Amino acid sequence: MRIENPERMAELGARIAAELRAGDLVLLNGELGAGKTTLTRGIGAALGVRGAVTSPTFVLARTHPREGEAPLVHVDAYRLTSAMELDDLDIDYSSSIVIVEWGADLLEGIADEWLSVDIVRPRGGQKVSNGAADETADETDDETDDVEPREVTITSHGARWADSQLLS
């Protein structure tokens, strides 16, 4: 599917959030600046998490609590090299909604079912601010998005997502 701008990426996040429940795992794939954290912000906003959803680049995982509901756990697996390292983060997958950026090939043994979101951004786009402010270069995905649309493909792994309206 074609996502025209950061606002539409956040709207896609809200659509994904509407189908999420405790125990769900979402894998986000895409290069730096593709919109992974923007998508996660949309998910977090729709789920009603407390606090700002920011990239967990330097802490590897952030837990965003929700009033009386399963928390959202946002993982940046960029520096992880194995499923064992992801498992070492000691995340309670069954009681949380977990979103993993950069987690391709790291889910073996972690989960049998997950939703994959692949985001492809064009090269050479003009930068626009989406309202966040941070001086860390690694959080480009948080801070700006190219004006050009993204191509997003959502695929399911396992029976949990087989009938999802999100699949493209």
C-alpha cells in the first residue's frame, strides 16, 4: 500500500493498533528514516500509552504503560545479533504488545506468530519536520520523514493474523 506522508503513517499505526492485544508481536522492517518510529507513535497514540513514544535506539527497549491494559514495548534490535540477545531483554511477550524494529531474522524461538510491516522509502526526498525534537543522529526515523510516499507491505506469520484486514 502507498502511504503518502507521516500523518498517513500514523493513521496506519492506528489501524494496526485496533487489532492488537496482549501477546501480539509486530516486526517493523525498513531503512533508517523509513517511518518505523512514526508508525510506532501512531500505534502508541491509538493505544493510549502514557508518555511520548521515542526511538529506543540507546536503551534497546522502552515500555510504554497503558491504564489497565497491556503495555506497549518498543524494541530497537539494530545492535542485536541473535534471537538469544533479543530474548535476554527479558520482555514479557505474553502480557505485552511488542513492536520490534530491525528484528528481521531475530524472532526464531521468540514467537510463532507475528505481523511484519515492511516500509520502503524512496531516495532523495525533501525533509520535513513531524514535530519531534531531538539532537541524536540515530533518531532520524523519529525526527523527519521524506515527503515522498512510502510503500508498505504487511504480511502475517502464523494463524493469529491470517484473517487480518491489514494484510496487503
